[in-house]
Amino acid sequence: GEPSEKPTPPKIARKKIDVVAEYEKSKSKRKENANLVVIGHVDAGKSTLMGRLLYDSGVVDERTIQKYKQEAEKIGKSSFALAWVLDQTGEERTRGVTIDIAVNAFETEKGRFTILDAPGHRDFIPNMIAGAAQADFAVLVIDSSPGEFEAGFNIRGQTKEHALLVRSMGVQRIIVAVNKLDLLHWDQDRFDEIRQQMTQFLTTAGFQSKNMSFIPCSGLTGDNIVRKPKEGLVPWYSGPTLIEELETAKPVAKAIEKALRMTITDVYRGGVTNPVTISGRIEVGNVQVGDTIIAVPGDERATVKGIEVDNEAAEWAVAGNNVQLHLAGIEMDHLKIGDVVCHTDSPLVPLREFEAKILAFESLTPMMIDIHRGRLNASGRITKLVATLDKGNGTITKKKPRHIGPGSLAMINILVTGAPLPLEKGSKIVLRADGLTVAAGVVE
Ligand code: GDP
């Protein structure tokens, strides 16, 4: 054929499964997976709390934790043992879920959870954005000790910045862990004060009150994480533990019948029988063995040879699943982290110019920017400031503003001037300029 013609990938028997119907049938049997991102000011106790969650839910065995305790005591930091749990499971994590966002999974009787997190990483914000784009919930960890909540909550603190970021990336549900209350003898007044201030702030950030919850807890002692506090310790609180709250907070329903979209988080060789494997989370739609796919902005086709959902072989997968796809008929170098997997008959057509609803972190004018979508980015320009919007109800507060101030919600026009980016309506984007995150939001 013509040199420009793409080779046809091999045909693999396709069972023509009605995936939507199969999914409905399997619902009661399969545990639904929810992704969560952990956010909060430095030293709020994110690693400790997550280590506690993994330890008390039985992911980490007793021998490992004892080894960490001894090592931590040797350096005089016994409390570090829990935080190390995250790193350990990080190393041992199976290939495939993702490479640059630390991933840990745990199960309870009622649910399956994947923690997308990178606490301790120096370059935390880009990691967090990548995590937030895939998250169903955010767990916001707050250090309740005197002065510390206030430090995280001031202009430079990360409490506000992180909460705004996850909200502008589309996360609707936030669980606030009011942490380190062991240091304050479980002071109810302090808990109420933090809850009141945070409710006010989260409301202006665009969270609905029914989607916020507050748990008084201590990651260090484990009270109200997986286990209830001893009787009498927190007499004023009879609400759920953190894990109970996670179990009841169902992820937002996914559009499993729509056109397939999955952003690649990893590409690797799966061995002799599976020369090329990609992994990621299906954002929209469904896929089955035998389907022909492309990874936009690339245009090479491939056949799905095999599927794994949560590391178990499957014939199909739907939105919300973390999957690995084994591919035939494509070379590894035609697949990039950040590419969007689509069916060949309903591919994403990258937008060049579009409107976006964004939250500004810095002052915005018509200016040069870098547009980030997951792990991909391209240069671009803000061409027009369309309007500023009310954060509560989204109505227009000012048309054609001269500039958009930090903290404002706005509609702007963006032109991609660099390489094509896989952007369409609903894509989550982050805008950066001079190494700073200046805005984040969603393509309209
Ligand atoms: P991160 O930076 O948010 O990941 O915070 P870490 O988990 O590394 O914790 C920072 C410090 O706070 C460490 O010294 C922890 O031992 C301590 N810490 C974390 N959680 C608690 C808690 O619930 N109570 C107390 N008393 N200390 C805690």
C-alpha cells in the first residue's frame, strides 16, 4: 500500500460482549474501586495517616511494621515507622498502576480504595494535579495543633491551595481529617473552630455542604482512622471513622456507555506473550478484548489482546476501573504516557482553540502559558478573558474583565500553539507560566 497508510493491527476474536449489561449484572459481585488523593499542608500528617490506614486495614504485615519501628527507634524517630509504610508498598507495588504517582490500594468488606498520593515529594503540586485528575475523593489532612492549622490556612499555606486545586480539577467530595487531636486532649472546641472555618472556606471554593465531612482523628494513635477511640476518649463524637466515611462516600457514577477515554499512566513490556502493555484508569466508556484502539494524539492502531482489572484477567472493563491493556500490532514507541486511548471509530479530536472554566491562582491577562493535560503539555496562549464567575452558583459577575485576579473563577479562551494536546470537552487542564501553576480547570 501507500507508505502513509497505517498497517492494520491483527484481528483477535471479539466476543461482542454487551459490556453495559454485563457490568449491571456484576455490580453486586464486584467491589467498586474509588480513587482518593491525599492533600494538606506539609507535616499535617498525611504520610502517617495513610500508613495507619494501610496498616490497620491489614495491607502491611506485623513483621514489616516491627522492623520499621526498630529502625525508626534507632534514629530516635519512632513515629516515622508509619510514614515509611507508604514507601515500602510503593516499592513493592505491581508494575502498571502508575509510575510517578505513588499508588497504594487497600480493601475493606465494603469497598476497594486506591490512594493516589505523593507526600514527601519535593515537586508535589504537579504530582497532586495528576492524582486529582483521577480522584473520586480528596482526603484533606489538617494539623489541629495550636498555630499549625492557622499556618496551613494562611495565604502561603497549602491547605487552601490544595483544596482549590482539587475542586477545580473536578473533585466534588472532600473528607477533612482534623488530625493530631491527641495532642490537644481531643478538645471539642478546637475541632468545632476548625470545622466552622473550613466549611466557610470550602463553600467559597465550590464544595457543596453535603459533600464535605469532618472527622476528628489521630493518624499517630490510630483513633478514628480504622478503629473507634476507646470509650470516654472522645465522648462528644459518635460519627463515622475515616474508613467508614470512605465506605459510605460512593464515587460519582461514571458514564460507562459513552465513547472510551483512558489516559495512559504507564507503558511497558509485559513479557514474551505480552510485548506491549499500557495501564491507566478508564475515565469514560468501556473496552473489551478484540477492540481496536488508538492513542491520541498518536495515530497508530492496536488490538486489545488482554485486559486486567485490579491485576486480575478480565474480558472487559468499564469507566472507574484501573486497568492494564495488553496490546498487539503496535510498537512501544508509538505509545506515550499521557496519550488518550480511544476506540478507532470514536476518537478524540484534539481541540486547537477552546473555552475553559478555570480557577486562577495568579493574576491572568492575555498571556503566554503552558497547557498541561495529565503528563502532556504544550505551549499556548490565553487569547481572551471572557468573564469572571460567581464561585457559589457559577453565574457571570463581570464580562470581558481586563484581568482575572488570583482566587477568581473565570471563563477564558485558550489557543494551543504547540504540539496537539488530547483536549476535548470535559478534559482537565492546568495552566503554568514561568514554572508557576497559574490556573486549573476544565475544557468547556
Ligand atoms: P506529611 O508531611 O503531611 O506527610 O506529615 P508526616 O506524616 O510526615 O507527619 C509529620 C510529623 O507529624 C511527624 O513527626 C509525625 O510523627 C507527626 N504526626 C503525624 N500525625 C500525627 C498525629 O496524629 N498526632 C501526633 N501527635 N503527631 C503526628
